[in-house]
Amino acid sequence: MEIREFKYPEDLIPTRQLWESIEKGINLGLSDEPGEIEKKLKRDPDLFILAISEGRVVGSVIGGFDGRRGMIYHLAVSAQFRHRGLGSKLMAEIENRLRAKGCIRSYLMVTRENAEAMQFYFERGWERMDFIVPFAKNL
């Protein structure tokens, strides 16, 4: 298993296919379009990480850092590679990279129906923030 940074454009289609294969929890939108991925990679390419097995994309995680807070997006592991520690490895890597940039607190969002993901994050020290109501707006 290789953990490496996302390469554009060669990783675009297989990564998108991975995201689309995830049963619940990844909601793709405008920010997942090729042009938006390119913008993300110009800002911090070291925070878009893939897991590769036998040349195939089997895991992903994206981190963002605005200079103050971090954000985690699209942690995904292919169904046949789950429960082997790959998700934990990807999370540890992105957390280490955020920490190295000076990030002291990070956030992530989990869809309400994804109890498995919530448990995964609880077990890794993440805490639920019931006092916040997320808002979004397409600009």
C-alpha cells in the first residue's frame, strides 16, 4: 500500500470513481469538479492524499488549512479495503500534515445517517460539536 499525494490530472477519474462508490457520507458537489480540484491543488497539494494498491486508488482524504483552522474532507476507503487500518492511516497522515503547518484545531463533517463514520472518528479522539449548526451557500 502506497500513501502519496494526489496527481492531477491522472488521479482525477479514479478518485472520483472511489468517491462515487462510497455507500453514504460523501456528497459530491461543485467543489469536486475538475477546475475546483485544480484550485485546491494550487493552494496546498500536500493536503490531498491517496492510498494506492496495485496501481489503483483505494483511499483518499483531503485536508484544508486557512492559516488558523483545519478542515477534513472526503475520507474514503474502498469497501474491500475497509477494517484494515487504512482509514486510520490516512487520518493520521492528514492530521500530521496539518499539525506541521501549525494547525492546532481541525473540523470535519459527517452526514447524520453515517453512524459508522461517527464511531470511527470518536475512536480517534474527535468530538461531536452539538452546539454548532453548519450553514452553506453557493457563491
